[in-house]
Amino acid sequence: MSAEWLIDFLRQRLQRQGAESLARQLYRLLRELIRAGQLAGGAPLPASRALAAELALGRNTILNAYEQLAAEGYLESRHGSGTYVAALFSPSASPPLRAPQHPGLSQRGQRVSGQCSLPTGLAGAFAPGTPELKQFPHAQWQRCLQHHIQRPQLDHLHYRHDGGLPELKRSLSQYLYLSRSVRCQPEQIVIIQGAQQGLELLARLLADPGDAAWVEDPGYSGAQAALRASELDIVPIPVDAQGMAPTPAHQAAPPRLIYITPSHQYPTGVVMSLARRLALLQLAKQHDSWIIEDDYDSEFRYATHPIASLQGLADSERVIYLGTFSKVMFPALGLGYLILPEELVEPFRRVQARLYREGNYQVQAALADFIEQGHFARHIKHMRELYQLRQQLLRGTLQRALGDALPLSAGEAGLHLVAQLPDGFDEEELSQAAARQQLWLRPLAKHFIGRPDRSGLVLGYAGVEEQELHAAALKLAALLETRWK
């Protein structure tokens, strides 16, 4: 909340003729904002003199409210710097939501709400999963978009239930075959409004409440939330150097769904071995399980050519391929796609059109042009080179500052690295300290369902310009050094 918004909020709510003193009102209003998360940990408060002038109050009124909040632990003073909301109330310091009691929600609604915690720091160093947006070819994209907005086809503006624009599906099928060895006809593609919608559709249509769903542990929390929201029984499967590693005990109780990121496991970055892929395909075929292959950022490989998709190996048609444009284009585009066995296309298309309505066909037409005109492939090539450079910069800066004290993952692909921390290291405390310096660290522990078996940090580098990334890496190194002494 900016200082201007805070002042406007207080002006509207302070009752100058009320029975409650102005200092007490100010204390109560600020406390409510902090407890509701509207004033987050580390947020600066206006100086007492400046706030008194803005609210036409005596300075002692402001000081009395600040002092009471500080005495109760809501505020902290920093010598020579000012007054801040205590770090205890940092969003990254908040405990995981556990079925919060909201009177208006059903029991299921409370469970779903409690499972949908959101990360802080969605952009900047070291927010993972954030692509470079400044160097996106905005002019070319806008020309493609404006062409369909200024000269619209009327059928693009109507209700549709085709599972996506046919031209876009044709472009995608060709691109995915050449780049990812995905085998499909355009008719097998259903365009969706992002990966999360795809996961919800898959859980709703392919499994019943109580069915088992295997997920990687550690793994992608968004998938865990989508499957839990559909009331599936989440079974965490450990990840080792060859990918998902189900034990004989796991295999004795085969699942209905198996969610994996085989080409670049999230977040560890390992590539599933061919032996594991073939074993998983055999298990799915034998038990009529469905494998959901989330290929979220495999366009960005640096050490080798892109790894062929699991879907391209499958002859049993038990693999559903899930992709999105959030990383290769930009997150706000809100488009993704499912590649389905032929017998599933019609029910998925019908349910999506009925429950969600299909996405904007003008945007889909613009994207089809963007791909056909070569802008998409050129952008991916440019970003691959840029992200490799930024990864090298981050790796080199941390290596020079810390030597071998902070081991990093191989970084053969993707938009992040995993930094290994000593066992028992307080990742949460480090994240809170980093947030006060506008560094967004994602503890590896947040990606585990069970008890974490290792400590680490997920460090995003793709969406941060080189100068900022270098400075952020030095700040991180300094934070770590103070905790290792």
C-alpha cells in the first residue's frame, strides 16, 4: 500500500467527533491493516511529522499510536531510517494457510482456499518462472493483434465450441512435432486458458474424488493445488537424479493420475531417464492410469538439444501433453493447450465450452499469425541465448563471492537454478531478510508435500536485467556470509 493510499484510507475513517481518541483510532486502523496483510512486513510508514501534517493531527497523536503498535510488536524502528511494519508480518513469513475459517464458505471452499497460498515477489530477483518481458517483440505482436481487432471476423466474436482456433492448432501441431517430437493431429489439440485450467479439466474429467494422483516431491505447487481442489488423494513420489522414483510400495497401489515434468523437473531441474520413462509408460498402460506431461519450459535448453517429449514415446495413448505460452510469450496472454487422445477430445471440448467458455479467438488468431510469420521461433531463439547469458552471470557472480560454498544445479534448461544449502539451514528466515532488500527467494521446502529431505533456494534469473541480477547476487552472497560465520 502506497503512502498516498494509506493517508486517504485514514482520512476517510478517522472520526474526529467520536468517543474514541484519535490516537486510539489510528492505532486500531493501522493494526487492522497489518493483520489483514494490507501493510506487509518491511513496509515503511510515513514519518510521524509528515503524517501529522497530512491528517491535520498533532504529532504526539501519531507518536502515541506508533509507540503502542511498536510495544505490541507490530512496528519496528530503524535508527536513522524510520518506522516499518515488523518483519513478522512479511507475506513470505506467513505460515501455510490451513483451512481458514471464512463463515461464507462451504467446508470444501475453506479447504480449497486454504490450499491456494500465493507466492510473494512475482517479478524481480530471484522470482522463479518469470520470463523477460522488456525484450519481447511487442511491435510485431501488436501488429498481429491489431490486424484481427481492426478487421474482425464475426465468427471470432461469437460463442465458439471448437476447442480453439483451427489455424492456431495447425501451427501448434507442426511446431510441437519439430521442436518436441510430439505426435498429434491438429484435431487432438484443445486450446485452454492457461495450465491451471488444463489441470482442473484433467482432474475433473479423468478422476473421481478420492482417486490417487501421483505428484513429484518436491514439485510444482500449482499442480498440487489443482489436484487437491478436485478432492483427489495426493501421493507424493520422491525425485532423485533420474526423476520421479516410485518405490515398490507405491507401485502396489497404482494411481489414476500421474503428474510429471520429465524434460526439466520442477524445481530440481533433473531430466527423467529413458528407463524411468519407459517404466512409467508401462505402468500407465497396465493400470489404465493417465500421465499428465507438463512441458512448461523445455524450449529453453542450453547444454543439449531439446529433450524429446514423453508423449512422443507413447504408443498406448496414456499420455496427455500440457503446454502453455506463459514462459515463451508472457504470463498475461493466458493461453495454453492440451494434446489429448482422440477419444477424449470431444468431451473435453464440450465441458470447456460449457463451464468456462472458450478463450478470445482474436487473440488466438493473432498468435497463429505470430507463429506463422516466424516471430515466435525468433523470439525463442533470442531468449534462449539471453537466458543462458544471465544464468552464466548469476553462476559466475555467486562463484566469485562464495566459492564452492553454495552448490548450484546443473542449469541445463529453464529459467531458474536451485542453490543447495546446508541441512537444517533456516530458509524461511533468510527469505524474510532477503525480502527486506527486495530479493524474492523461494525456499525449496515450499515445494515439498512431505518432510523436506534437503534445504535449498529456487533462484529465478530470466526476468532480471544483467546489472540488477549482478547486484542481487552480491546481496544474496552477503546475506549468506553473515549466516555462515
